Amino acid sequence: MKLSFRAIFLVTLLAPSALPWGPTGHRVVAEVAQRHLTPPVREKITKILGGRTLADVANWPDELRTDPRFDKYKRLHFATVPDGTASYAAAPKDACGDLVVAIDAFRTFLRTGSRDSLYSVKALTDKSDGTSKGACNPQETEPLNADTSLRFLVHLMGDLHQPLHVGGTDLGGNKVSVTWLDRWKTNLHATWDDEMVDFERLGYTEYAAFIDHAPDPSALQQGSTLNWADEDVTVRPKLYVLPAGNKISYDYIGQQRDLMRSQLLKGGLRLASVLNTIFQ
């Protein structure tokens, strides 16, 4: 049976999720962006998304994981810059694509409508390239369109601003076991995806309003996808300054809170800038 993207969206609207940034974090980024769209761009985006907001669709790419046909997209939620490598440009690349090239491909497609930009990333093609080792798209999938590409862009811009999504050789902290406030065992990546954000005890609209007070938003919007990935490489070591025994404490949360809030805010402001440029 062939499920469409729309069917997947409807099936998973109410499904629980605990994936990159967590559902709250992604919605915060999207809500900040929504607040900074120009009125004409907001109108265009609302039309493309069928009346939905950016926050409504921010977690949709994670929800595709319920269908193994879309496993090819998993690699697009992260990029790897090994420890000791100074920048994304200097790091080995996944032949099928990664977070950085996927963002730029979606930006170009939404601006120009050219499918060549999508197909330049092998994991974004809709035709199967076989099932041999190294295949990027084992199963044929429904072609991406403006709606689904916009949903991906919203989500991946959120991923880009969680520093562990431009991770090192420990799978972005997934291999680093920690204990959350002496309550349960988890890993560093999941801690930043979920626990750190959820510990704020704010809904996504409240959280977005709480952090959206940059004195000069335009200053935070400067740069390219590549620059923003390199920011992750620079700040990433700070996340690994863990308490003894890798026990996440109130002190760790307090020390990291400003960085987390800053990343969520920058993700939203930069997403807004990207969308305002695409749809101006």
C-alpha cells in the first residue's frame, strides 16, 4: 500500500514524539519565526500550508519515521563534523546528503521551483536507486512539493540550531550516557532535545514570547547555513562540560539555559529571515 505524505501527516498528528529538539523546541523555533514573517510572506505561507502555521507542521518530518519508506530522510536531520575538525567544510561528507546541504536544497527549490536543487541531494530524489549497500533511496517515494518542502525546511532549521545535530564522533552525544536529575538514565543528545526544553515548563507560544526580545534581531540573522553549522561546531564543547558521573544537575541546567534559549531564538529569527527572502 502506498501512503501519501498527506496521509502520513494525518495519521501522525496525534502521535507522541521525542525526537530532535523535541516537539516543544521545534514549535518554539517555528513560533518565533511566525512572529517575524512579513504580512505578505505570512499570507503566502499560510496558503501553501493549507491554513496551518509553521508551528503546526514543525514536527512533521520526525513523524515520517513511522513509515520505513522515508528512512532515507533520517540522515538529513544531522551533519557530522568529527572532533578536532575545525569546520563543516573541512569534514567528510555523506554521499547521500546531510542537514546542511538539505537546508540549502529546500531553500533553492522553494525560491525557484527547480527540482534540480532537490535532486542534487541524493536522499531527496523520489526515484529508487536500488537496494545495494550505499543506496540513498531504496524505495520510490512521492515527489516533494512546496508544502512538504516547507515543512522540512522549518524542521531542519530547528535541528541546525541544536548544536548536537552538527555532532562529532559520538553521534552527537547519543553515545554519552547521563542521568537526568537522579530520576532516569538517558543520553546527552536526548537531554538537549527534550529534557532541557521541557524543564522550562512553558508552552511553545509562551516560550517563544518569553525569549523573543533580541535588541537587534537582524544582527542574529546574518550568515549562511554553513556559517550556522560552524557556530554549532564552536559551541558544541560547552555542552559536554558535565557534572561528576555525568549526572545532569540543577547547576548544569542553569549554566546551559542561556545558550539553549539563545539557540532557540536564533533558529526562529533565522528561519524567519530565510522565509522572508524566499517568499518576498
